[in-house]
Amino acid sequence: MRYEHVIVGGGLAGGMVAQEFREQGGDGSVLLIAREPHTPYHRPPLTKGYLRGEAGLDEVYMHPDEWWTEQSVDVRTGTEATAIDPSAHTVTLSGGDSVEYGKLVLATGATPRTLPDTVALRTLDDSQALAKQLDSGSGHLGVIGGGFIGVEAAASARMKGWDVTMAVPESVVWEHLFGAEVARYFQRHLEEHGVHVHTGTKQLPEGSYDVTLAGIGVTPNTQLAEAAGLTVSNGVETDDHLRAGDDVWAIGDIANYQSVVHGKRLRIEHWDVALNQGSYVGRTWAGKEDAPYSVVPYFFSDIGDWTWFEYVGPGSGRVDVRGSMDDDDFVAYYLDDDDHVVACLGVNRSDEVEAAKALISEHRAAPAA
Ligand SMILES: Cc1cc2nc3c(=O)[nH]c(=O)nc-3n(C[C@H](O)[C@H](O)[C@H](O)COP(=O)(O)OP(=O)(O)OC[C@H]3O[C@@H](n4cnc5c(N)ncnc54)[C@H](O)[C@@H]3O)c2cc1C
């Protein structure tokens, strides 16, 4: 069996390669190998609207099943790529079939770290299982970890009327990401809405919990790449064109790519990065792209319907906050030693966040206050 284009991983990054390749007029056979029993879908709703029952599956899946057929993209769900051989240009599938490829992209995503007696929230199936529990009446959710998944799920459970207690190792929720001043704004929203936040600890206080969620980060799925002899260190290393080897690319949560914007390697676990890197490889395969990948990483998060933010970066440094945190209307610039913008977070300030992309890539100062 031979396909000219093979995509390993059926998440957003992998799905975007196929979508953009076809949109750009790319010709030739495409196979997408997806371990989960689903065609590619978006994960952000899984802790937000979908978990709360406000958004349907139509807002979760990238496309209806028939779209992939119409686009002549063969999607093999419930199928794992178990080995790749870059010199022979082959992929072995669970079940034993071997597929020869012309070009290959790895988009295998990440797996949540786990703790005993806790649940994780990564997949559609995880979200459906938690949603079922949240719908079964009121209860008490314990959340271990102060990352995005924990905070978003905590807010959603609270909106569903559950008691929620969080154990967060940092001294303020998200302090490690945004610094204490900005982090206090987000923690205030959690607490004002009744989430019990215990900081400086990895352990929940004694109590009875109906469900305990571990939101303690993820590990990139690099086993295939490593076994194939590709360079792996905190993800699959790629060049500034997202190439990991001859006729092999790596994108999304697994990609430790050389960023021309930042002049260093980055690996970023966010929706917009998966989307843009997938599109980039799709365009490359269609012969429509040969410049280095140069998108400034962007991400967003919602805390229930209480507040939300957008961020471009990543970077840390002196923080210059403009606007009003009390009125949920502010922008925070993160500045390096030369006072150049390295990151920007905005709450209800999309224009400033968008404009900060150019400030970051051109190493410029923040606009006058
Ligand atoms: C609950 C949740 C909420 C999120 N919310 C936000 C948000 O609000 N904002 C934001 O910016 N980001 C958010 N993210 C992060 C964002 O969704 C991820 O960065 C994005 O999904 C990464 O896409 P990916 O395609 O690289 O990996 P994944 O989405 O993990 O997809 C990889 C797929 O490949 C499959 N796979 C792995 N190994 C193999 C193999 N050997 N063979 C075949 N298939 C394989 C996996 O099972 C998986 O289905 C959220 C993530 C989660 C889990």
C-alpha cells in the first residue's frame, strides 16, 4: 500500500495538514492515521462549552465524517502507527499493515501525566465521562494542578453547581505563566465565584471528593520518532521549516521547532500553534510555501463565562499593565531588559494583543501609555 502523503495523528495539527493541502489544490493520495475512535476534533471546548453541555459535537469536530471522504482524505480511526522507518519510507500500523509514504508528518500530540485515583481530561471521551458526572447532580470536584485544564474545568464544574477545591503548587494560580500581578486577577475571579483555591500545595485538603481531576501537565508523544532515530529532546526537534528529517515533518504539541521569531527552540502546547503548523505543512506539501515558519504563538483561555484572555509570546520579564483589572479591561506587556515586548496578555483587548505580534517579532517597545 502506498500513499504520497501520510499524517500520523488525528488531532487538530494532523487534520489541518490535510485540510490546507486540499484547499491549496494539493493533489495525490492522503492517509490520516488516528489512534482515537474519532475524526480530528478541537480540544478547547472539552473543558469549556462542551463539558458544560452548552456546545454540541458539531462545535467539537473539525468536520463531519463525510467531509474527509469528499476531500479524498483516507482517515483510519482507531488505528495506531506503531513504527516508522524513514530510510524505507514506511509506516507500520496496528494490525500489521505497512504503508509506504512519499511525505510523512508526525502530529502525535501529548498524553496527560496521571496520579492514582484521579481522572485526566484530554480526549473527547474523557470530557464526555466528566460531563456525565457533572450532570448527575451536585458534587465536589477536587482539582490537583494549576494549569489551564485544571482552572478551566474547575470553572465549568462550578458553573454546573458543584463545589470545587483546587490544590495549586504556585503561590498564585498561573503565577508561573503570567507573573503574580496578572495571576492575582485570575485567582480573584475563581475565588469570587466560589472555587476554593489552596495555593503552595500539591495536595487537596482532607475532604470527600466525588471526582478528582489531575491537571498536572502532559508529556509529548515522541516514542515513534525516537524509535525511528529522529532527534528528540523535549519534543521532536525540527528546523525552522518544521522538518524533522528527510521527507518527515513534526508539528503541534510534539514539535520542538527552531523559531525564527525568537531565535531559539520552542515547543508550545496550544490550539493556534497546532492549527498554524498544520496549515504550514499543508501549504508546503502543496508547493505553496517555502519561507520559514514565522507565526508568533498565540493562545487563549476562558474561565467559565467569568473572564477570558488572549496571549502572544511566549516570554517573561518586567510587566507593564495598562487599563483596569477591576473592569476586566486591561493589557499586560512583558518587557525584556531592553524594554522590548516579549509577550502580551489582554483581557477584552484583542486589538492590542494582535498588534503585539509585530512588536514581538520586530523587537520593539510597547506603545506609549
Ligand atoms: C481539554 C483541553 C482544552 C484545551 N484548551 C485550549 C485552549 O483553550 N486554548 C489553547 O490554545 N489550547 C488549548 N488546548 C491545547 C490544544 O488543544 C492542543 O495544543 C492541541 O490539541 C494540539 O494538537 P495536536 O494535533 O498537536 O495534538 P493532539 O490534539 O493531542 O492530537 C494528537 C492525536 O494523535 C493521536 N496519536 C498519538 N500517537 C499516535 C500514533 N502512534 N498513531 C496514530 N495516532 C496517534 C492521539 O491519540 C491524538 O488523537 C487544550 C487542550 C485540552 C486537552
